[in-house]
Amino acid sequence: MIKKISQVLHVILAVFACFFTVAFCGSVIIQIIGRTFLPRAASWTEEVARYCFIYAVAFAGGLAVQGNTYVQVDILTNLIPPSFKRIWAVFLNVLLCGFAVFFEVRCAFKFANLKARLVSTALEIPMQYIYFALLILFAMLAITYFLEILSLITGGKVKETVLQ
């Protein structure tokens, strides 16, 4: 059950991250074409590229947790006996999930609400839509860390560091 939920979440996050990455690239290409071949470049392309990049990172954060691809220092982890690694992994995931929930509840809502009256320069859209990416990022981090905790508790394999 946990594995199935994690797979569905992985697909959803990957689709949105890919969509915003493609939109980012498209906006940059339009900007390059406009600056190179046209007398005037569109003023909105830089903002669209920036906002698409922000949303791509927000959705890719959960993917990084699922794939265990965040940069990490594994010197301490390598010194831990194999029998203790599961407990250590659960402890770290609980700590990181708590961190994500803390920022979701305490900071992100306040930050997004404070910026509610601001409007972007070129697109003239409320900035709260842009800062909504913070809520997505921390929610996806909390959910994926929680699923990792459940997986480890129910006997799932402890993931090894991908980057070595």
C-alpha cells in the first residue's frame, strides 16, 4: 500500500516537475530568440522563466527525497553498524519531516499571506501564487519523508547513498 502511494506520488511529482522544466526552457528560448532576432524582446519571459524554475524545484524536492539524491555527508552513516542503520534512517527522516512540517505550518503560510498584496512586475499577477510554491515544496517534503518513515517501519529497505 505504501509502495503504491509512493509510486503514484512519484508520477505526479515527475509530471509537474517536467512540465515546469519544459515551460522554463521554452520561456528562455523565447527570450533568446527575441533578443537575438527581434528588435525588442518580450518583457515577460524572464519572470515566467523564474517562476517556472521555482515551481519545478518545488515539485522536484519530493522526487529527490524518494530517490535519496540529496547531497549528504555519509561519514557518520558509514560508521554505524548495519543493525542500527534502520533506526538511524527513521530518526533522520522523522527529524527532516518535522523540519518540513514546521516550515509548512509556521513560516510558509505567514510568508505567503504577507505577500498577498504584492503584484509581479511584468505579468501583474499576485505574488501569493508564486509564493504558493513554498507550500507545495514543504508539503511534498513532509509527505515523502512520512512515506519513507512508514516504509522503513514496515520493513522496507534502507536506501543507500546514491552519490558517492
